[in-house]
Amino acid sequence: MNFNFDNNRIQSDTSRKSAVVSRDTVLIGIFGAIWGLMEITIGFTLKGLRIPMGGAILTAISCIIFLTGRFFISRHGSIFLMGAVAATIKVFSVGTVIAGPFMAILIEAGIAEILISIFKINRFSYILTSVTLSLYTIIHPFISQGIIFGDDIYQIYLETFKKIALIINLDPTYLIWILLFYVTIHFCLGFFVGWFSYSLSVRVSREIQVKLRHQSN
């Protein structure tokens, strides 16, 4: 009798775990697809219009999508998997495989996955992740261009900044303050996005729980 009870409990636990895995897989596909479609539509629009801080804005929207999704997905590595789905959709949307956008999304997803895995799901980890990715958008072009063109590209940038300063008669020291202001804007954007993403996830979770309780009653 006890054996049958234990066997039934094991089968019940197995069925429950299978249901959770299936749900997580579906959610990864859904949020990954939303992320990818956002990259295609909003991403191409921002790039085409050459809107300032377009990369940071795109990253901010991405964070809201995958952080909200991660709140409801219990599987480790889910952010990276969502990123893989999004990257695949984006690179094939133009009819060919483009390494740059594919790697950019995977790097973004990888950084987020590491931070959330270390600090767990809470407001602090969401803010830290968003701030880190927002700041990363500043250095990503330099890293990618450095890989493609070599170290000489950094010297070209430095000389260009110096020439601009001479043309507009600006003390090079002010360029540092401009850079700090630029970094501060990215930091504030990331902070807001992280705070908003966690608050949104908690609110949606509560709404779902309330509806489930009403249905059970």
C-alpha cells in the first residue's frame, strides 16, 4: 500500500516537473520571439532614423522583455535561450546570417544570464543587469570595431576627438565631462529600466494570482 502511494507521488512529481519544463519552453519561445521581433522593427527604425542613444534605447526595451520573461521562467539559462531565439530571428530577417547582430544579442543575453544567476531574481539584480547592459552599449562599438579593424581604430578615434576639440575651440578636459554626462544618462536609463522591469513583473504576477484565486472560488 505504501509502495503504491510512493509510486503515485513519484508519478505526480514527474508530471508536475514535465508540465513546468513544457511551460518554461513555451515562455522562452514567446519572449524570445517578442525580443527578436522588437529587434527587427524598433531596432531597424532607430538605426534608420539615426536616433541618438538608439543602442541604449534598444537595450532598454530588450531588458524589459527578457527580465519580465525571466521572472516567470524557473529554468537557469533561460535568458540566454531567449537571446538565441531573438538573435536567430534577427539575423535571418534580412535573408542572410550576419555575425555582428547575432553576437551582440548573445553577448547581451550572456551578461544578463550571469548576473541574474549570481544575484537571483530581485529588484537589485534587475537594476544591476539593466545598468550593466546600458553602460555596455557605450563600449560595445569600440570592442566590435577593435576586433574588426585592430588597435589602430582607437588611435583614430583619439585623434578625431582632438581635432574636433581644436575646431570648436574646446578644451579637451571638457570632453571628459561630456563623457561623464553621457555615462550618467546611460546609468540613469538602466536604473529606471531595472526598477520598472521588476515592478512590472511583480504586478503581473499578482494579477495572475488574483485571477487564479477567483477562478478557483
